[in-house]
Amino acid sequence: KPSFIPNKVAKNIALQSTNEAHVEKEEHSSVDEINGPILTPSSPSDDATQFDIGCVANPVVLPPSNTNQKWQMYYYGNAGSWNHNQNCFLPTGWCGLAESHDGIKWTKVAGPLEGGAILSPSSSSDAWDAIHIGVGDVVRVETTSTTTKEQQHTSELHMYYFGASGEEVAMESSSGSSSIIGMKMRIGRAVSLDEGRTWEKSGVVLDSDENEGFFASWPRLIVPQQGNGDDDDDRKEPWRMLYHSFNGKKWRVFGAESFDCGDTWTKTGLVLEGGDEEANSFDSAGIGTRAVAPWRDGLLMVYEGVNSTSLRHCLGAAYCEDVHGGGEWTKLESAEPIMEPGKDPLGDWTCQVIGTPWLVAMEDGSLRLYHCAKSGPDAKMSIGVLISDSGDISSTSWRKSTLQDTIQT
């Protein structure tokens, strides 16, 4: 058994550990603002899911498509501990699914695995993903096969998830050294042929690198659109993956690319890191989870930054002029946060932490920013959403969702 994780390191690595306290569910205001979370942990009496009674986090939201008319949200959670009764310091554990007609009001789908999960840690105690897992991204892959009689079109969902083994990782801190289980994370892939109900794991696709940090985790993918020009003029763009690691002092974002539609990946190095520690930048301890979406002839990233003094988690933004994600990323809003815990338009339920952002660029130019948050150490992590009608990203551009949003969608 490893010794306990140092307190400061635990706060810096985790959004916060989970517990059995209540979830704040605020009532709608007079203008029908949805003041609380849109997805909360299950209660012990819920029939659909039980794996997530401790927390829910990291929304991965897919709008309706040609093959599925509903919104889907993939997320992770746990019931207060990890697999094999391992103590947890992250809200990861198992993966679940919720569906919606509007992206605002959600209904959880009972998965076929224990506790209603759709993807679970491996049952083998020595597997690379035996202790806990978390969804990172889900992409739809359309394939066409030709038989002797006709062409067949199939639609698959590929989930890029991260998991941790029971391997102990040595950590150094001001209070001494210790070892931690659950830190050695790698990135794997699973495939679904039934719109996310069941999944087939296909193993590790990206391993950790000690030159980057203790783990490789929280993958987000940038999948290029097919070109519309002549074949000779079309540039063969790779799939790109953004992930982050932690070296005991800093969180940093790294990249990888694949030229075979995600089967194999090659690391491409550092993508983005935190701000100046001497200037006490809001992201001076580094950058962790992030979301990417098309935006104004390029790509917008909203990321989770951590301050090295307060260890407070805020959301910042960066922009890449290359729509395929192959260029430099430049921080926006003068490298200041676009969203801070507990500040307008976020409600009191977000006072302690906000993190794991996910962006949806709507057809009308507006943005939806899904995120997780909680009010304090005795609350449970839940999932919320903010809307920017203009598509701008400054802190004053965002508002709470309303019941009207559910009617207009």
C-alpha cells in the first residue's frame, strides 16, 4: 500500500476528492435561468446508475448527427472510491452516458456494466487501466466498405479514454517522499457500434513519458474535415491529440499526431504551458484539461489553469489560426481568466472550483461551454453549462442557460 498523497500535491493534481455530501440544486429564477448544475451525481435510490453517486465530471458533449437525433454527454464519476476499493483523489473512476433533446435537460442512460456504467476499469488487477478510467474524447468515424453487391456505410464511435494501473509513483514534496497509486495514467481507445451503449477496448494508444511527467491523460482530438478541392491540392492533415501531464511542479499540454485515423500516434512535443510565476498568473502552476472547437476561421481552446499560490482553478482561452490545429496557440484576453469560480454568471454552486471545460460551437455562431464545478469540500462535483450568444469569450459574454434555450433548440 502506498503512503498518503501530500496535501498540496493532492490539491494541485485533483479538482477535489469526492464524498457523500449533498448537491446544491438551486431553483429557477423569475426569468427561468437555470442556476444550478444540469447533471448531478445519482442518488442511492436511483435505478439507472449507481457508479456515480459520489461525483460527475468532464462532460464530452456530442450534438445531434445524421445517425443520432439526440444530444449525448459522456462523463466520468465514482461512488467515493476507485476500483479494487482504492482511495481516490480525482473524480474519475467509471464512464457513463446521458442523453438530451436540447443539450440542457439530460437523462442518464443505464449502461450494461456494474452500476450502470458504459465503460469500466479492467477487472484484472495488473491491467494498465485497472484502478480508474475517464473519458477524454469521443469522435464519430464513418466507414464505407464495398461488397460484391453494394457499398455498406457504417458509423462508429471511438472513445479516447485514460486509465491508471496499480503501479506506484514516487512523489517528492516539502513534507518528504511518498508513493501514489492511480497516478500512472495512459491513453487508450474503445469502439462502439451501437451509439455508445457498449464498447470494445482496443488497448493503449499513447503511453506516458517521464520527460513530460508522470502520466499522459485527458486526451482531446482535432479531426480534420475532408478537403473539397482536387486530390493533388488537398493537404493530408493528420489527426491531432492534445493531452496533459504533470511533473510534480507544473501541468503542461502536449501534442501527438496520427496519419492512420487514430490507430497509431507520434508525440510532437509541448503545445502550451502556464504563465509567469513571479507575476502570479492565474495559470502559473500550469494548464490541464482543455476543450477545442472551430471559432472565427481558426480554433478556440478553453483551458483549465491553476494558480501556484492559491491553487485556484480558473478557465482561460487560447487561439490557433490553423483550423487543423497545427500552428501556434496564443493566449487570449491578455492571458487573464475568462471564468472564475463563484463569479457571475456562475452560481454559488461553483464557488470552490471550475474545470474540465467542453465547447460546442453552435450553427448560429453562439458557444456553449460545459464544465464541472462544486461549491466546497463537502459538496459533490456536478456538471453545468454557460452560453455566449455572440460567440465572444470575455467574462461578460457568458450567461446562464434558461428554459427558453430548451424551447429554441
